[in-house]
Amino acid sequence: MPKDHGIGASPKRREDVRFLTGTGNYTDDINVYGQAYVYFLRSDMAHGNIKNIDTSAAEAMSGVVKIFTGADFEGVGGIPCGWEITDKNGDAMQEPAHPVLAIGKVRHVGDPIAAVVADSLEEARNAAEAIDVDIEELPAVVDMKAALEDGATKVHDDLTSNLCYDWQFGTETADVDAAFAGAAHVTTLELTNNRLVANPMEPRVAVGDYNRAGDHSTLHTTSQNPHVIRLLMGAFVLGIPEHKLTVVAPDVGGGFGTKIFHYAEEAFVTFAAKACNRAVKWTSSRSEAFMSDAHGRDHVSKIELALDADNNFVGLRTDTYANMGAYLSTFASSVPTWLHGTLMAGNYKTPAVQVNVKAVFTTTVPVDAYRGAGRPEATYQLERLIDKAARELSVDPMALRRQNFITSFPYATPVAVEYDTGDYNATMDKMEELMDFPGFAARRAASEAKGMLRGRGVNCFIEACGIAPSNLVGQLGARAGLYDAATVRVNATGSISVMVGAHSHGQGHETVFPQVVAEMLGIDEGMIDIVHGDTSKIPFGMGTYGSRSLAVCGSAMVRATEKIINKAKKIAAHLLEASEGDIELKDGQFSVAGTDKSVAWGDVTLAAYVPHNYPLEDIEPGLEETAFYDPANFTYPAGAYACEVEVDPETGKVTIEKFVSADDFGNVVNPMIVEGQVHGGIAQGIGQALLENCAYDENGQLLSASYMDYAMPRADDLPHMANYVVDHSCQTPCTHNPLGVKGCGEAGAIGSPPTVVNAVLDALNSGNHDVEHIDMPVSPSRVWEAMNG
Amino acid sequence: MYSFDVERPTSVADAATALGKEDAQALGGGQTLIPTLKQRLASPSVLVSLSGIDEIKGVSSDGGKITIGGGTNHATVAAEAGAYAALADLANNIGDPAVRNRGTIGGSLANNDPSACYPAAALASGATITTNNRDIAADDYFQGMFTTALEEGEIVTSVSFPVPEAASYQKFEQPASRFSLVGVFVAKYADSVRVAVTGASEEGVFRWSEAEAALSGNFSADALEGLSVSGDGMISDLHGSGDYRAHLVKVMTKRAVAAAS
Ligand SMILES: Cc1cc2nc3c(=O)[nH]c(=O)nc-3n(C[C@H](O)[C@H](O)[C@H](O)COP(=O)(O)OP(=O)(O)OC[C@H]3O[C@@H](n4cnc5c(N)ncnc54)[C@H](O)[C@@H]3O)c2cc1C
């Protein structure tokens, strides 16, 4: 019988009550008495020299408090990058300055030139229109390969070129070359991983406030990681020490990565609140979000697979161009390198793997982590390539994968990571069972009878989650540790507040974290709440991304709860006049082993705060414990996905008829929430595969700058729920964290794009069709062009 | 938005007077105009809301004709224009429920977006667009994308459609906006067949005369077999080339004929 509480149960998400009844407290709901509003005047040109900015007419307009330009930020730090990459020659990456407001040049459409603070948003906007900006237009830098040619226009004049770094990783060149030289077959593929706009439902918002009496700044912001923002903005941009700066990220309506980063607007409102002695609020419009939220993906890759005569993978080599956009966003440099290169071995025992990445500056919006961050890019290349190899060799794509699976663990890949556990055949078996492959031929025939093409696609993937062991990422260039922290505060009546460093912006932490503590203590989940998103209330935390919340912060919470149990047992032993070693905790009762003597959880917690009968000579009163947890390794969720599509050859339209995912997330705390995460992730991946396309023209103008042209997935783009099957029954628990969990937030978005495209290509190779290649998004027009081009 | 005044007349006559003011503009359902104002791409001094004028709302049919008030929203057309099922169907596939409950046929025809649906229905049906001043035949009304025969301040008060023997609108949606990437409305009358295409051409909605001729003799998808449409002058953008759109014109026309027969 399924459990009805604690670990393994699926209580409904308690946070949904407020989200669904409109009583959430989002950043835009926060209004500070007397606040002013800021409107950013943004560049409509991709690239240009700022000759002059004349604000005099604007300053005289009604309601204007103050107008800022780049000059006001001289002496203030720039927006920092959190990860330094060392290139293949041992040199540090080129790291351009990233001013809060443009200085000297504009470098992408949307780059902020000036900021008007006024009594109302309309007045700020009116004044912004009256600012006279003289910009000398420069050629846009859009195409990554052209950007690296000699004599190319430079995005940053003080850098030697548009190359951020040229990175190489994995097996030595001579050994990879030898593997290819001895190969019986080599499959080569060139592909693009399309640029995406994250589009969380809630656009970004920032409210800066300043308290003169205490010289204290407060930033309310739509962030996935308020402590990281406090660290970056306080230490690197504005020079405010932690005790004078509070960062609050209240309810946040989705992040998907794009709310990890520290943005100029956050620094601006914090700075301006002090300069104007008045709270300053910024609410992004959707149009602004398209040109100021960090974008995702945008890789162009060439990848080669060497196979021996028995179809064993013997070598893999990749060459990727990764778009950084105009500036380095917080984690931009790490995405195409350590979050991508380390996953390039996939689920396979390929002995020689080498990854090459050139990161390139262009006059486009900065690109950074987006759900999956680097791992989808790795999976997409590898799994498209394996399918292509299978077609070239006329072998079954599933058999080819199985033959090359890693089957013994732990397994150290040629790209520096050690997989702790996994069972890739188990997830493949599960996927095949759910997909009913024996019935495929009949379904294909039925489709063909209607004039449609039918295809099936499979994909296996592995991800590195639970980011990340601090000593390892430090060696790799991270400028921060990636542990997490939790404080368990037990109150006198036994109720509990858990202060966690992870931030919930849709994931359901408020439901899941109490399930874990309730299980450990044997008390009702309703007695436990978590507190998150406020640096003044939480000891520390690195936030939520990289499927890390439960694996890292949850582990800290487990450690802190263990400390609570230890202390509570001491108190119970005193109350029961027994020895501590004989105390057992079960169902919220402390009892003396082998006797019927017991005290309840509430008696012990009350004693801790009303210590009349208490071992004060041995232990302090109170019951509150903090733990920091630094993971020993990444976690390695893996899965096997499949889908069936129908393609209308007349219009090129692709319909997903069925999608199946079989994931191994290790232990699962709340199955309903895990399924929701995977459903959502797959929907997002289907969006990338079929619909989403952030496109620039050759002048650096954003062509898909609104929902009129940027296609988001909608419910009717997905299969009906009965054919949208999410399974997580294959479980090989993580070996190095106390919960045995691996993380489930990104899997869907990582596993689904190649599944869909492989299925489309299978359809386009059925009958007398032979389409070799197609790039995402596989839109109707692209399918038609591929079939008729 | 820039600031503006709002007037809410309750008769066409008062609306026409109000629209005589400098920089006055009619406001229908606001589904096109309000986003334009929000982006500060238009700056009327007075918005004359037509939503309080009952005389330009509603659907009526008589003698083989269906007449729809210019201020009638899409949801009402979808629900009440059953006498012309293809038209009701078209209305029911415009945008989402919010758009259908606000947007009006008059606003859509006045705007004449090259990807809008109603222009195809009006042109294929040989509809008559009635304004506060005159009647305009559909063939004279559409004059290129976002351009119509309407004079400044002229109000679309009603549109009347001769109900065909058979008709169908086939819309291939642009994946993002879900306006028509190509939409084809085919209407078969006793003496002729009319085929109007939206979404495809740089000139806005147009009649595909070769298809009309072929179908007039033989109203079946097979009749279109030998025909083709050129990609020249077709819209080419992120969502498809001119050639793709030209190809879709034929595919959608065949489907419309098949659905209508
Ligand atoms: C999300 C979304 C999806 C949409 N999808 C589709 C779609 O799939 N197919 C489609 O065809 N349309 C679509 N539309 C457009 C929609 O049909 C609008 O209703 C229509 O374009 C304008 O009608 P309106 O009444 O809202 O006019 P408004 O926006 O109020 O006005 C538009 C223009 O018409 C003028 N005007 C308004 N009423 C009259 C009148 N009676 N006489 C003279 N001039 C007038 C106004 O002055 C203005 O210039 C969509 C719109 C949105 C927002």
C-alpha cells in the first residue's frame, strides 16, 4: 500500500493553495512606502559607440527623481562571472567588463543605456523617451564562426578577439586520433542546439530599499538563490558587507535557470535606492524579458563517433562553438565546459572521449544555464549521433546502445567523473515495456493508411546533479563553494521551522522537505514548515539549480535533524531517568528500550525550552541545530526515453502520439511531485524540439521578440496524459548522500529533445523518404524543407 | 501607454461624431489596439469605444444571408452563426477564449491583418461590409495588408454574408501566434466557387482565381491537381518561406474542398 505520510507518500502540494487562490507573495506584490519606479532605456541597436547621452530635457519632466547613466557607476564594480575557465593553453578565459549601465558602447539589443527613476512608471517612461542618445552604429556580430575570423568586428575592444576561451578536455589528442585511425566506421554529425528564452511565467522584478538609520540595504528580487545574489552584488558590485545587506526572494513564479544569475537591474535598484533615499522598483515587461533575461543553449557542434567492426564505441570527439552573448553572465562560462564536457561519455563505455569548446562573444543577449544547463547539449549531440550511426550501419538503435552501456559501478569515465550507481538496462527494459514496441509496425501501417508518416525515437541519458562537491568545482574554476545549509528550529510545543538554503520556485520544497523531517522524527508533517528565500532568516545557502535541492540542501537538513535527535535523546534520557544509549525514537515517542517507559516528542521539546527538570550541567537549553553539507560527488540520475510521432508529409507538422520516460532518480520522497517535475521537464524539452526558437537576424535584431513569434509549448502540443507516461520505478539509490536521492528537476528537459528529433528522423526515413538531418526546432516548415529541399 | 480620453457613445451617430475629433480612434474589442497602445506605437487623443452600441451587435439571418453586427465578438459569432457553419467554426478558432470574448468582427476587418481569419471568410463569401456611410463589396474592401477601403473615422456597422451551399475554412496555424500561417476559405455557391487565401501573401488576403475556375467546373480536390501557386510575393519569415506558404495554399485549399464536399 502506498504510504500516506512521510518519505514515499504523495501529499498534495501545500504551497499550491496560495498559488491557486492568488494569495502568493511575489516580488511585484511587494510595495515599499514611498517607492519610486525605474524604467530602463535600452538599446535598439545591436552594437554601437555611445557618442553622447543628453538627459537634460528628460530631467526637467514631471515626476522625474533622478536619471542615471553609465557614468554614475564609475567606481562601482561590474557584474561578475562566477566561474573562471582555463583554456587549453593554460591561460585564463578572456573576461570582459560588464557595467551595470552601458559605458562607451552598447553590445546587444536590450543593453541598458540609461535608467530613469520617477514617481510613476509612466512618468519614467515618458522621460526616457526624451533622452537624446547619439550612437554610432557598428557592425553586429551574430554568427559565431564569423566572429572568430581574423579582422572580425570585436564586441569588446579591449579583448584580443571575440574568443572567450578555447577549451579542451578528456582523452589526449594522440589517443583519440589513434582510436579514430583504427576504427571500422566513423559517423559524423553537425548540429545546432537552438537558442532559447526561458520564459518563466513571472518576469523578473527587483525592489531596492535603503534604511538610512541602520545603513542597511534590502533587495527583494525574483531569484533562485538569494545568498548568491547577496554575495555577488555585495562583494563584487556595490561593496556592501553581508550584515548591511538583506536579499529576499519571496514566492518566485518559475526560474528554469534564468533567475540564478545576478543581473544589472538588481544592482541598479539597490544602488539607486540609496542614491535617491527612496525605494526603487523595477518590474520587467515581457518584451523586456526577451531582451534582458539570460538566454539558454545556442551551441553549434560537430561530433564524431568511432566504432570498431563489432560496433563497439571506441572513440568520441566533439567540437562545439558556444555562444556567450555580449557579456559573461554568472555561470555562462561553466555551462559549455564542466556542465557539458563531463557528461559527454553518456551511458557508454567509450574509452576515448575528447571535448573541444570555443566560447564566443557576440552582440546578443548573454547566454547562461537553462534547465539542464550543458547536460542537454551533451545528450542531444551524443544521442542524435548514435541514432545516425545505427542508421548508417543498419543496426537497431536500441541494441547499439545496450551493447555499449556501462554496466559496472562505480565507473570512471574519460571525462573526469565517476558514476556511483546506475542500471541503464533496467530503465531501457522499463521504457520498452511501457512503449509497446511490438505494436509499432501496426501503428505505422495505420498512420500510412491515413497518408501520415510514423516514427519512433529513443534516447538514453545521464546527468550530473546535486551540484556540487566544493573542492572539485573549486579546482575547476568555480569562484564559490556549492554546499548547502539548513537550520532545524524546534519550538517549545514541538512544532518546527526549518530554515533552508534551497529556494523553492515551483519545485514543491514546502511539501517535500517536511516529509523528510516528519519521517525522521515520526511526527505529523503539519507540525513542520520550511523557511526559505530570505538571507536575514537563513544561515546560508547556495540556492536551487542543477537538481540539487534535496540531494544537497535536503542532506544538510537530514544532518541537522540527526543532531536534533541526538540532543532530544539526551533530554529524554534525563526525563526517563535512563541512559542515553537505551533511548529509542519511534512515532514521535522516546522510549527506554525493553520497557514501557516513554515520553512524547512534545514533552521533550517543552523541557528544552522550560528547563525545570533538565540536565543543565550537561547540555544547553533550547533545541535548534544547523548543518552544512558538502556533497562527496555529483549524483547521476539516468533514464531511457522514447516517443512516437506522426508527421504530416503535406504540411510538415509533427504530432507527438506517445511519450514514455523511465527514470532512475534513486529514492523518491514524493512520487507525485517527481512525476510533475518530469512532465514539466518533458514539456519544456518538447518545446525546444518542436517549437522554441530564439532567432537573430544578421543585424543583431531579435526576430522572436514576443509570443507572436516565439512559440511556447501548449497543452495541445503534448500527448494526452494517458500517452504521456512517466515512470520512476527503477531506483538505484545514490551511494553518497543520506537520502539516496539523485534529483529529478532537469531530467525531462535533458532527455526529451533527442527523443523527439530521433523519432521525427525515423519517420522521415520511412517508406521512400531519406532525410538525413534536421535541426531544432523541428517546425512544420523545416520538416517540409527537409523533405523537399 | 500615452494618456488619452475615452468616450462611450451608445449610438452609431454619436460614435461618428466623436470620431470626427482630431486623432480620435475607434476601440472595438481592443485585442489589437490595446497591445499597440501599450507598446506606445499609437497615440490617439480620444478612444471611442464601440462596445456600448447595441445596434451594431448581434447575428441575424434571413433569405440566404447572415448579417453580423460590426461590434459582435467572435464568441457570439461562434455560438450564433450556425446558419453558416464554416463561419461559426472560423470564429471559434480565433485566438483563445479571452480574445474571442472581446475581439470583434468589425475590428478584425478594419485592421485587415494579413494573417487574420475573417478577411478570408468575407472575401470568399463575397460579403458586403456596411459602414455608417455606405455598403462596400468585399472585392473592393481589402486593399493590401492593414489597408482597407475605410475612410478615416468610418465605422463598420455590419457585415452580411450570402450563405453558400458548402464551405470550409482550413487554417494552418503559425506555431507561435496561432494566427493563420496560411488559411484558405472555400465557398461554393450555385453559380460560382470562391477561394480566398489569408496569411500567405505580402498583399494581404487574395482570391485564388485559378482554383476558383477549376473548382467551378468540378468541386473536388482532384480538380486542383494540376495547379500550383508561385512563392513570389508570398510572405517569408521565421515560420516559413514563400515557397512553403505557396505549397500550403494548395494543401489547405484541397483540404477545404474535401471538408466542404
Ligand atoms: C492572442 C491573440 C490571438 C489572436 N488570434 C487571432 C486569430 O487566430 N485569427 C484572427 O483573425 N485574429 C486573431 N486575433 C486578433 C483578434 O481577432 C482581434 O479581435 C482583431 O484583430 C481586432 O478586433 P478588435 O475588436 O479587438 O479591434 P481593436 O483592437 O479594438 O481595433 C483594431 C482596429 O480596428 C479599428 N476598429 C475596431 N472596431 C472597428 C469598427 N467597428 N469599425 C471600424 N474600425 C474599427 C480600431 O480603430 C483599430 O484600428 C488574435 C488576437 C490576440 C490578442
